[in-house]
Amino acid sequence: MITVLFACVHNAGRSQIAAALFNRYADPAKARAISAGTQPAARVHPEVVEAMRTRGVDVSGATPQKL
């Protein structure tokens, strides 16, 4: 199993989007993605949750994690 890490500063936007899209399209038997940030925010940006929802990806339960 390959694990891919997407990282950014707050882990509230870009890295959450990247990991969610990777996990949606990657073969779960072969690879998975996680995301983290150097200075995690309190929550994922609401506009990110909404944008991903419009694409059929639910990140509403995601929480920023420390790298």
C-alpha cells in the first residue's frame, strides 16, 4: 500500500482537497492519501466543504491535522 501525503500550512483547504480527490480516484487497494499542515486550523474552510460537495465529495467530517 502506498500512502501519499498532501501538506500545506493550515490543512484547511488545498491539502484537504488534494487528498480527497486522490482518494476518490485512486484504487484503494493500491494507494491512499492523507493530509496535514504545519499550523493546523480549527476546521476545514466552509467554502472548501461546499466546493467539494458540488463535486460529490464529502469532506465535512475532515479535521485539520498537525504534520
